[in-house]
Amino acid sequence: MTEPAASEPKVPLWEVFIRARNGLAHKHVGSLHAADATLALQAARDLYTRRGEGLSIWVVPSAAITASDPAEKGMMFEPTASKVYRHPTFYEIPDEVGHM
Amino acid sequence: MTSIRLAETPLLTYVLRRADDALVLGHRLSEWCGKAPLMEEEMALANMGLDLIGQARALYTYAGEVEAKGHDEDALAYLRDERAYRNLLLVEQPNGDFALTMVRQLLYAAFADPYWRAMMASRDATLAAIAAKAEKETAYHLRHSAEWVVRLGDGTAESHARIVRALEKLWPFTGELFETDDVEREMIAAGIAVDPAALRDTWRGTVSAVLARATLTMPEDGWMQSGGRGGRHSEHLGHLLAELQSMQRTIPGATW
């Protein structure tokens, strides 16, 4: 995490995940600053569910997230580009199956 | 634009009192726009303000129906003078610092939440429906303000001192929450309203639990301010209404 600028409040950053409906997964929607988990949850409610977007909220300290290094994207992600056989596009789907 | 005058029946007065509480407190919260200590809190204050203004709109609309003289929500909000406003003195007190705003919200919401919950059983179907919506909103206002009072009270020496100052300043306005007069008694007897005095123990229990978590002591009940329900306000309401009403008074019926 980078140091906040002097003008910003020195409170931790949190990532917010909202589940819109039952049966769906929580989806990352953004981040916010809050002093602790309880206030982060309230802030998430106030910032990200104003228009009925959610039924459930997760907040996670941004510092708890381990992210891949953008500089390693060649090693990490490019090798899959040549593995077209991993896409299920080489099968004949009988018409009776309909839309998959 | 001249002010409107209302022939107040007990039911009309009763509804206006609750509408004025919600509008005045909602307007106070709207004054934080652009000034809140955190962007997150900016949104929280605006959300709470909008909840309250929504409650006020429903109550004013109903008051207009009760009066049946063609006054809509805007006429009732914008065209009544200070002395015709019936809100609690607590809700018109200026925002002060963030601590004072949160203490004011806590003291009001700790009362309004059980009040609206009890009002869901009102014999007046419109008020019961308004209560059902207001109760959910107010429950969140209570939770949010309580969490901040705990953190500020149990925070730094500076935040603790500010919360103590806010409590001392606002405590004399809490007696009015539980007042009853002839209007309230008539509504209570008719099963339309609930007796606010019956909520005093609930309120004290809620507030004292929050203050204990916040490492604060409950102030002693001393002399209590009174008058808002009868239109006798502190010097602050006139200034608030001047800002709230100036547009409609200058350009009557202006819309956008």
C-alpha cells in the first residue's frame, strides 16, 4: 500500500464486494477508507448500495489482498494465448441441445 | 410570498410536529454537503438527510390531506413561519463539529427508532405505513451515530473532549422528546399516537449503553429546554428557515 498524501485521512483502505442477488457471487465494486471493519461495512452500505444494488456486502482490508505483479504479465498470462484447445469450441453441439 | 395560516386540528398539529422534526434535522444534515471530514461520511450524512426529508415529504403530504385546504408538501414546508414550525428544539440546533452532529443524531434516533416501531401499530393506517418505512431508516441512523459516538468517545483526548462538550450542550434538549400536551394526549387516547413518555426507559437504556462503550458518563438530568412543539424556538430555526425557504418566497412556485 502506498502512503496516503498528506491531505488524505490516514485511515486504512478497504475493498468492497457486493452480492446483488441470491445465487450470484460477491463482485468487487470499489474501495473506500474506514478506520475499522464496522465503519467500513457502514460506509460500503452508504457508498455502494444507494440504488438497491445489493443484498450482502463483504469488506476486506486492501492490505490483505495479494496481487499479481503487472510486470510479470508476460510469464503469467501470455502462455495461455496459444492454448486454443482449452476453449470448448472444437465440439459439434447437436441442435437438440439448444443454447449452451 | 406571504405565509400560509393553518387552522390546526389535533391530528394536523400532531402530523406537522413529526414532519417538522424530520425536515429540520434532514436540512441540518444537508448542510454538511461538501464539508464532511471524510468522503465516506459525506455520503452517509447525505443519505441520512435524504431519509429524513423523505419522511418529511410523506408526513407533509398527509398533513395536507388532513387539512384539506389544498396545501401540498411544498406549501407546508416553505410557506410557514418560524412560529408555525412544531419541531423539537434538539433537531434545530446547529451542526457544530462532527461530534455534535453525531451526538444530536444519536439522541434523536435513540428516541425516533422505538417511536416509529411503536407507531407501526397506529390506528391511523397512513401513519402506520409511514412509520414502517421510517423505522428501518432510523434504525440505521441509530447504529451509524452510535458507532461514531463510541469511536470518538473512546478515541483521542481531543475527540473525547468534543463528545463530552456535545453531550453537555445537547442534553438539556432531550427532555422535550418525552413531553406530552393536550394534542398528544388526544392522539394517544384515540390510538393514533404512542405515548412518548413510555419510551423514556428504552431511550435511556440505548443511550447509556452507547455512552458506556464510549467511556462516557450519562449527564445528570437538570433543567430542560422546552417550547418547540408550541412554536417557541431557539434563535437558530429562523436562520435555517431563511435558507430553506428563500427561493420559494422569492420566486413562488419555482420548480426545476
